[in-house]
Amino acid sequence: MNKIEMLKEYKRMLIVVDMVKGFVDVGPMADKYIDTITPKIIKLIEDFGNDAIAFIKDNHEANALEFKKFPAHCVIGTEEADLVDELIPFEQNGLVYPKNSTSTMFAPNFMRDIDAMKNLREIVVTGCCTDICVMNLVIPLINYLDQINRNVKVIVPKNAVETYDAEWHKRDEWNEMAFRFMTQAGAILVENNEELKEKELELKLR
């Protein structure tokens, strides 16, 4: 079975956004607290079994234009651009999309593959940062699905997304703001994996 045929078989997709070392372990953009969601993400990966698992990885050229807005981070070929160690074992069998902006929508081949998943009914989004790369995937993805009249539910487990904390960027405040914007756009927010399963049964997604 080739890749396109394989993509057509998927009904559920789990997306893990930017759980790379440059946002968790090392570098100017890292916040080790974000690693607290890693076990929740692993549990979701295990529950998804043979469904689609996608890893989004911030990967920048050394002269990336984004570095005019943020400190240089996740440069291709550096440790920062690698998944956190706990997720590396799952990468080989997953779909991998490197990106050069805060929106996965523009990562090479991502939208091509979404379009190829003709039987897709559910997309679950996890990772970091809630108010930047997670939200910048969830909202435009919902808009795109509306535009083409595809009934695919986009679900965000709140315990499997996180953002960084700084004096000018309070974690709880920005998480809550992102949750409100995503809900307003039509995302389904659940508290945890157990509530996700209940919602999937309610919506007959499994």
C-alpha cells in the first residue's frame, strides 16, 4: 500500500505540535514545564494505535525571517530541532512535517495529506505552544474544513497542550485566552483523555 492509499484509510488523526527540545529542554525558547504534557501525549499516541499520528517539528534555516520576531531557535541540524527524547521512538512510524513558521498549515505536504485523508472524521491536536503554534493550526484548519464543507471534528485535550511562562506572558492567562479563541472557532475542548473518549462515543467518531 502506497502512502496515498494508506492516508485514505485513516479515520482519526492525532497531531503533536512542536514537542521539540528547543521548546522544552534547551535553547532560548525552552520551558521545561512544557514537558509535563509529554506523558499525556504518549498516552494518546498509545490509544490511537494504528490511526494517523503526525509530528510537527519547528525547523528553521539559520537566517529564518521568523527570527526577527523570536530569538533564533530550532535551527535545522541542531538538537533543538529534534523531538523530545520520550517521543523519538514514535517518530519512525508517524507522519512528520517540519515547518518554518508558527502555522502548520503551510508546512510542506501537510495540507496535501489532509486532503488525501478522505475518510478522516476526527483530528486531535496536542503540543505547544497553546496560544501560538497550536492555535495557529486549530483555527485555520477549522476554517479550511468549513470552506470545503468537510465534517471533520477538531478536538483539543486541554491537559495535552501547554505554553511557556514569562514575566510578560503568564502561562495560565494565555492558555485560557487560546482556549476561548479555539472554542469560538468551533474546536471541541475536552479536559483529558477520558473526556475525549466520552466525546468520541457521543459524536460516534470511533
